[in-house]
Amino acid sequence: MLEADLIASDVAEADGSVLYCFTDAEGRESPNLRVNPGDLVVLHLKNALTDLSPDRTGPDKTSPDKTSPDKAGPGKASDHAHAHMPSQTSENPCTSGMMSPVSTNLHFHGLTIPPVCHQDDVMKTSVQPGDAPFEYRFRIPDDEPPGLYWYHPHIHGFAKQQLLGGASGALIVEGAERAKKVVVGLPERVFIIRDQDLVNPNASPAKSEPVVPKFMIDRDGDAANNGTGFGKPAKDLSINYVPVPYPDYTPAVIEMKPGERQLWRVLNASAITYLNLAVLVNRAPQQLGLVAMDGVPMSHGDPLGEAVNWQTHIGLPPGARVEFIVSGPADGETGLLVTRTVDTGPGGENDPNRALAKIVTSADAPEPRSRLASSPEILPAPSQAWIGTVAPVRVRRLYFSEKLIDPNDPTSAVEFYLTMDGQEPKMFDMSSDVPNIVAQQGTVEDWIIENRSQELHAFHIHQLHFLLLDYMGRQVNENFVRDTVNVPYYDGHSLAYPSVRLRMDFRDPNIVGTFVYHCHLLEHEDKGMMGSIRVDPAPRPWEQNAESSCGKALPCKNIQASDQSSR
């Protein structure tokens, strides 16, 4: 059992930025939550957010606290937790549905737990500053894949604001070494990369960068994609709360022993920034041994867990996680953890090349906080068939799109949509009780998701994982599942929209209920790029027998009527 207190706090800095953080009872910021399959998790969430001022009720300049990597500093956000405390309360946090700058809740990104109150509901559950501590109580499924998950607030309309301020933390389901023999006994590191508004928004570019021909600002006031890989970024990045700000990108420091192999677990907790991770030594890309994506080990077809997917760079959309083996530089050499440029499209933000951390080696480098077990019990084989071999019961088509509020004004605000093919594009309404999609537990579906906008989007769905089958019309043979995937942008002239084909897994009974899917660029989600899905329980045996008898012994309507009367 893991039981902990979490306090959601915010505080205004002298420069006008706002920090958001979850601290535990000892004041540790965004603590890593470590659990085992089968564990009971009990979290007492206290909302101590403050109404800082009327002009800070929207997405504002935010920058996270500056603590050292791998060390949790004092919870300075909680020092001001009771200043200007709003009196806002809810009669029932489970049904309030209140979405405001001082509302909070928790989403456990990637976990296969029920979408109900006190577990992982974000559609109605909302805790207010005047409420008593709210209890989250759920059990980690026995078959939850071991790996990196995370928690963050999911208040519709204000998710970007709170994540930019730093409100996020890692949740690790232990046992990666039970699924992947290659990581047995390795020391591990957890790195959380967050974005924030620019610390130096008016600074000139570094002299070491090439001159960028043009500088553009998008409708949200961020640096727009210029296609060069350089120039002012839309957001600064931090790694474990150490900012790496534009224009010089002075990196954080990671210490390792020379040549030491470690397992790195990396979370992209950014609100809008894509990552393309690489490790460089003497400017040469190093081999990264990919072993898990989005919390799930790459173990299909690898029963002994000996396979490694070697890559020189790894793309990571907002919300995604990756776990890989890395070797420290040789004695006397220095490495760099960098993110390479990501082309987000003509309508996207600028995500240029930049450093995140310097990798420094020394024989007396401190030991990482944790190490994987050296003699683990191997995980049993999955009880369900590999999702790639299960035939889908149907194919659905969805698409991303955007629209100017004023078509005659190219600088006007944008509405964002995620629409079922055949339905009218509408901004998501969190108060609606009518789901966009109804599916049945126990089934598998294929979803084809198009991008009809000129901006890169990241598709994410709560409660489950999916298998990527096709990317841009080309078959993909992956031995792992995801919960977040990029959907390429439309170039404006091709005959077909870019798309991905996903095999959606609705077999787990834990996912029965209503939950959401959305773009994980949170300004898009906040502005309507989201939908809801209701997963109904699988038919009970007598209902299935009744359906199979249709047209044989009795008319279907008579069987259904007698079934209804016997419930």
C-alpha cells in the first residue's frame, strides 16, 4: 500500500510568473510515486491553490521552481498556500464539474484503472480550495505493465496553465527487470522534462546559432515554427526543475561513472513542446537501447526479455514516456543530452535544437537513488492474445481540424476540433453527458485518425493503450503499445490527409465507463480538441445466448423483453 498526502499549491513570483506544484506532507515537490502491481494507492489531495489576481485567470507566464536534478527541494509553493484563499467549495467533488483556475484534480496518465470518482475520472471530479482533502483510492492492476506513468491535474480549460507552472510528477510501476532481462540490476534515473514560458523572452539569439531569416509569433504569443531548427523556442524547457533557458541553454548536470550503463526513464511533461532526444559525445550520436514506451515494456515476441531496440534519437510527444539504456561517456569525455528540432508544421510552435543536460563522468560520481533488482522473478506470459492478432469489430475515422473564429481575420483566435467522421466539428463540451463514441468492453477496434490542419498534433486516450499499425499509409511493425502518438500535419496540397491507424484495445474490464481522448498539446485540448467515449460492459452470458438465438427459436424482441423483466 502507498498512502500519501498531496497539496496542490501555486505562488506568484516577482517577475509575474506563477508556479504550480504538488507537495507531500514533508514538503517534497512532485514526489515520484513508486508502486507494485496489486498495490493499493491512497492519496489525500488538498487544494491549496490561491486566487492570485483577476488578470491571472488564463494561461499566463509560468516558470517552475529551480531545484537540483534528482533532488526534491522544499515546497516553497506551500509557503503561500493560504494567502488570499478563495472560499469556493463544492457540495460533492465527484459531481461538481467545476473548472476554474483554482480547481484541481488528478489524472493518472497511462494506468488502466476505472474512470470513476476517487480513481481516474476527470470529467466531473473537481476539488475546490474550500473542500476537505479529497481521497483517491485505487488498486494497481495485477497485470499493469511495469514502467513509467505520471500524474497531473486535468482541469478542462486550465490544463496548459497548470502544467506550464510545473504541476506534474512521475508514477513508476516497479518490475521492469521482470519483463526485460537486459535491465536486470541496472541503476536507474528518472528525468521529468517540463516546459515553461520564456525566462528571457526579449533576449537576442546566441551568437553560436546561425542567423534565422525570420521570426514569427503565433496567435498564442509563442514563437512559430520557422523550419530551420534554430531561433527562439516557443517555450523554455527544464529537467527535474532545473531550467535550461533560451538563448544560451546552459545545461543541467548529470553525473555518471565512466562507461556506466544505466536505465533512464524520461517523461515529457510539457504542455506543448515536442522532444526528439539524443545523447551526443564529441558531437556523435550515441546508441540508446529502447526497452519501453509509454510505460509498457517492448516484450512481445521477446519472452526472455533480451531484445533491445537501438536508436540514435527518440521522438517524444507531450505526455509520452520512454525508457532506454544509456552508457556513460569514457573517462575524460563529456556528453550532452539534447533535444533535436521537431518540425511542427506551418501552424505549429518552434521546437529548435537545444541542450538539456551535460553528462559529466567521474569515478566517484554518486550512486543513483535506485537500482533494479538483480535476481527478479520473470513475469508470466500475457493471458490475452497479442492485440495485433485480434480482428477489430469495426473501423472508425476521426480527424483533427482547426478554424478561425473570424475567417476574415487571420490573427483571430482559433477553435480546435477532434471529430468523428460524419459528425459536425464542435469544440468539446465537458458538461455534456452524451459521448461522442460508444464502444463495448471485450472488443478491439481500429481507429484511423487524420490531421486536416497544418499543425502537428499528438493523439492521446485515457485508460488504455493502442497498437500503431500504419503511419502515413505505411505499415508499422511495432512490438509494443502506446497511449500517445503524433499525427503528421497536412502540407496544404497533397491529395490525401496524413493519418495513423491504431488498434484500440477495449478488452480490459477496468475501463468500463466514460473517459476522454484528446490532443495532448494542452492549449489545443483546453480550446476544444477533445472527445468522450463510453465503454459499455460486455454482454452477460445469457444476453449473448439471447442474441445468438435471434431468428431461431424466438423473435429477438421477445427474448430481449424477457431478459429485461428478469433483471
